[in-house]
Amino acid sequence: MYDIQISVTGKIAYQPRFFPASSSGPAMWSAKLEVAGPPTPGRDGSTYVPTRHIEVVTYGLAAVRAEESFHVGQVLTVQACDVVARSYETKDRQGRTVVRSIVKIIATSIGLSVRYNPVQQGAGAWPAGGSSPRMAQGAATPTTCDEAVPAA
């Protein structure tokens, strides 16, 4: 039996959703990525590159870290292990019923795409933006190197 391995690079199109851990399941993070489709011939004969949407979902500690780290507009590279296609009915702008579909992938690894995002090393406060949701899950308070090593 072979495992499914997928790698996708795309921009976060909408505000990601985060669902904290509860008694019924682990934490979950979900984002819709815009990815460029293959060049497609248009009606007038010219080619264009269509935009596709892929839903990325991750669970557990990876979901908590994704919530802390990734925001709308950032370009991510995602490695995934499963693909689920789903279809649903919705209304278009004129109120007509249309059927839409989306591909959902279960992420095993998510990171900023350094090819498209400026990434720099620097000192900063941890956790970024205030307290971390991990503190509510019983994680220890982070310490800095100065606190961990006594002064000589």
C-alpha cells in the first residue's frame, strides 16, 4: 500500500478558522489557499492561469501553532497526506443555485514559502502577540536563555 503525499504552495485567501480543543476533539485550524492552476485556453484563444482554492486543515498542536503563525496574504508551502473532495450548493450573486466544489487536504507540515515571503531572523517576544493558547492547555511558561543560565 502506498501513502498519498502532496505538496502545495498558495496564498491564504481568507481569514483562517481556528477551533480550540474540546472534550469532543483536538484543536483544528483551517485555511483556504489560492493556488495557480495550469495554463488554460480561453474562449478568445489566449491562455490564462485560473485560480483554484484548496482547503488546508491541520489538527492538534500543529493547529495551535498555525493559528499563532499564519495570516491572510502569506504564501505557504504545505505538505499533506490525504485528499478529500467535497461539493456543496450555494447561491451566486444573482441568487441562482450553483454547485461548487473544493479539495481539502490534511496537512502534516506547514511553513512560510521563503521563495515568496521575506523571512528574517531577529529577536522578539515569545509568544508573538501576547499569550499563547498553549498556556491554557497546560504548557509550561517559556523561559529565556538569561533566566535559564545563572549569571556568573
